[in-house]
Amino acid sequence: MRSNQVRDKIKKGEASIGCFLGLGSPTVAELMARAGFEWLVIETEHNGLDSAEIQNMLMALNGSSTIPLVRIPSLNSDYIQRALDLGALGIVVPMIRTADDVRQFIRATRFPPEGTRSFGPLRASNYMFDANDYFCHANSNILTMAILGTKEAVQKLVEQFLEVRQVRGLAGHTEAVTFSHPDGIPMDPARFRSSPGETGSMRLTMEFNSTFCRGMLKTRYGEMDKSDEPRTVSAQCVGGCGIRPS
């Protein structure tokens, strides 16, 4: 099985730079891989890509050193299974709300006894020519990234998420959080983009970043972090595309 060098870098506490692919184009995917990004996330949450199109984009990344990741539409084991079987070396899950969500996510990416993933990685195992090797190494080679999409998740659950040892990354989605007003009144994304100086949206953005960073620092340097296991967190801002070590 191909080694996941991005996961290895994160375990060592090193930064890794990549980008999201939202256009659904294999040509663009190939171009971005040639540009030297260490990882690329095939976006399927906010567009209409089907499994065949995802496979075409994964095939476009062949022959490069870029690690292919897939952001699935939601926390669903079928989405995870299919993306991994098609050859993704990592999964990004949006709108994670609880530590139990993270545990469910991790289990779905692991073969038994560590998880619940069924065995049938046709393309991922080079059409079963490398089936044994894939089965032996997949659990320790798949990168898992959880996106926190609500203010409550950031405020209350960052520390709980990081207690789940297998999760390699947390991304705080600033835009997703700021689109919900503190009083529960939906905000207009267009207004937020055109007038970022508005008190409500800016206040919530700052609260989000402040809470997320405090959680990162407390978990990394506070008393609760007794493990030597490397953990990774990142703050995903508008236009940002980096995985930053904690």
C-alpha cells in the first residue's frame, strides 16, 4: 500500500500544505498535483460529484506524490466506504458535533477489530493484486480529518475530540460558524462577505477563533494532555488550505 507521507508529517508535528478541489475537473486535479501540493481534497459536500466522477479525479492524481483526500457530504459510513475503496488515502467529514461523531467516523475508516469497515477495496488495492498488503496497512495509513461546523462544537468539544487518539486533524470552519447568529437567526452569507465589518458577524468570527485557539492551546499544553501521541488541529479560514501541527 502506498505510504501516506502527509499523515507521517503530521505525526512528527510538521506542517503540510494542500488545497480543496471544488470544480469537479480531473484536469484541474492533475494540474494541482503537478503544482506540488502535498495533499488535495476532492470536494463532494457542496457540489454534485457522483462516485464515478470522484474515481476519475482520483485517477488524475495517479503518478504524482500528492495524497488524495475526499470530503464526503456528511457523516455516513457508506460515503466513507466508497471513497476509501475508490482509492482515497484520507477522509474529511464536515459538521462534526460530538466526540461520539468522531468515534463513529474513525470506526468507519478502520477494518475490524479496530472498526467496522467491510473489505472490498477494489481500486484501492490495485484491483486486489495488493489485497493482503492493503488490509495489513490501511488502518494505520488512512488520514482522518474532522471539521467542526458549529459554535457549540468549538466551545464545548475541542478537548473531547482530541481525546479520540486516532483522529489526526480538526478543522474549525469559520464561515460555517459565522453563518449562524448567536441568537439562532440565520445570517445572509452575501451580507457577511460584502460587509465583514458588521458587528454581529465579526463578533462571532472572533469568538470562534478565540475559542478554537484556546481549546487548541489548552489541549496541547494543559494538564489534560498526558499522551505522547501527536495531535493535529487547524483553523480553516476563508481561502485557507493548510494543516497546521498543534
